[in-house]
Amino acid sequence: MQKNATPTPVQRKFATIPDVCGQLSVGRSTVYGLIDEGTLRRVKIGARALIPQADVDAFVAGLLDGGAA
């Protein structure tokens, strides 16, 4: 039995709109604009609107590679 084992962090597949706002340091209207232009996809699960984390990561990678926002 291991004592004081550090739990492995769970990699989330989806982020909420407020999570994405925080990750990108932008407002809700900017995130919704990125959704409307097709840069980020929105998935509805029940009443929740979620953004695939892979889309957020790809957007950031594009910015770091010299892409325009």
C-alpha cells in the first residue's frame, strides 16, 4: 500500500465557456465570436454548453505559431 501517493491530475476533455474565458483571458463575447466563426466548436450536453479542450489548445497553438486571432 502506498502512503502519501500524489493523485494523477485528470485531463478534462471539455471546458465550460467561463473556463475558456479564463484560459484565454478574454470575455464571453470573444469566446462566442470564436464559436460563431467556427474556430471553436460548441457541444451541448443537457443544458450545458461545452468546448472541446482540444479546440482551445489548437487555437492557442495557432496563435503561438503566428496565426491571427
